[in-house]
Amino acid sequence: TTGDVDGSVALWDTAEDAGIWSDVPEHLGASHVTMDATSPRSAAATGEAVVVLDHGAHTLVAEIPTADTPTALALGRDGTLLATGSPSGEVVVQDIGVGDVEDRVVLEHPTAITALAFGLDGTELAWGAEDGAAGAIDLMSGDSLGEIGAFDGEIAEVAVDDRASRMFVAGAGNSLLAVDLPIQADTARRMSGAHDDWIDALAVFPDGETVVSGGADRRVVVWDMGTGEPTQLAPIHTDRILAAAVAPDGSLLATGDAGGTLVLWTREDGWQPLAPAIGVPGMATGIEELGFLGSEQLLVAGAGVAHSIELDPDRLRERVC
């Protein structure tokens, strides 16, 4: 085990060449993991900085001081772009793949930013706010792709499909909103009837025609965008669902809840559990983010800890890195 003066701790399993990363004690639980198998990175917000870790190389990529504790975080798919949202409504994008990290303010909104998500190639950034507004930004030009009043309360999650043609928004209430990019109000489509409470987790399948949601009612719902019809999966979770992720080939789905329980689902036979539910250790604030590293590994993040789980159907073996 190693430690330093700011209270950061790294615990290593030398036999497995793996480690448990724990950030400084005042870590507040905001975290995000990438979905690029070549760059398994996570970002976590502490009281004074955003810490970016590379779980493949077991290294600290960047520690970026912040004036305010971020209320939302997102990493680009290749792990080089970091977006942070602040309580004051500012969205800052930073390129952490270069030597000197420079702040680029891309949005100033009247209320706190509560959700952020990059598109596949990192040129689009979707955002959601405390006042129920949501929108998207073209990071190449700096132009807004539009804004919409999505809900009467806070936005919990936003997502962009891989073609950057549609944005999905979830939050206060029990419905899911889909809208074309650039945003035009007449293309907005609200889907409801499957959840009884807030939707806190959202993930889009690679084809852009299927979306999964989860939330306070502990339900996992798969939506067919063609018909708008929801399919509710088996009631396995016993706590609020906070995170969802889809494998790059669309064959696997992962969901995580506030109690630290992870469920892996296989598309075979209509979305059945791949294995019994897994209790992930160290998730004091629940599983906050999930990200597939190809179809062979899954990163699970929460409470300043990130686990890597090998997706072997015959013998799911957990590795911590």
C-alpha cells in the first residue's frame, strides 16, 4: 500500500498486478469512466480537484484544481477530453491529453449543471441542468446545437447516440425524452409508462434505436425507439439504480444500484441475467458509473474506487485495478 501527504491511498495486489485506488477522504462521489478499451480511465471529483486515473497503466493522468466542487463530469471516449459542470452553471472542457491543461468555457447557464455526456467522437457535448433545461454544444465550432426545457425539475442523465443524431434526457418525473440534434422542439418525443419515479441511469445502444433506463423504482427498462414500447427486465435490484452501460457490440448490459449491486444482462433470450447479482466491495455511495472496456471487461466506479471485472460467462472473476 502507498500513501501521500494529501491523504491519497493506492492499494496494490502485486500477484495480480492490480490495485484499488482510493482518492482523498473528502471525495464526494462524482465519477465517470470511459468506454474505450485502449484507455480505461476514470475521473473523480474531490473537494478541491478532479483526479483522472489510468487503470491500465495504474498511473495518475492529471489532478486538476477546481474553484468549486463539480456537479457533473464527463470523459470523452478516448479519455483525453474532460468536461466539468459547476454549481454556478458553467461548463468547462479541458484537453488532458496535452502537457498544459487549459480551461475552455463552452457554456454559462443560470443554474447548476447536473449532467454531461460526450458524443462518440468527442465533438458533441450534451448537458442538463438543475432547472430542467437540456442542450448540446458543437465543440468544434463552439456553437450551440440548441436547448430545450425537458423537465420541471433537475436533469439526472443525458446521452448522445453514436451517430450524434439524437440526444436523450432523463430526470425529474418518470419519463424519458428523445430529441434530434440539432435540437428542434417538434422532434422531441417523450416516452413514459414504465417507471414510477425518477430515472437516474441512462445508456444508448450502438444502433441508436434502443435505450436502457433505470431509477428510483429499482426497475430496468429497455426502450425500442422505433415503436416507443418499453420492456421491463426481471426485478433483481433492491435499491435505486444509479448507473447503466451497454457493451460496444450491444450484446451485454450492465446496471448498478445505490447498494453496490451490479447486474449483468445478456441479450440472448430477451435480456436475462448473465450471472447472479454481484455485490461490489467499496461502493459506499453505490455504483455511480459503469463503462465497458470492449466486451471483455467492465469498469465499475463509485466512492473513489474503481473495479475492473472480467466478463467471463463461465467464471466471472473480479479484478481490482
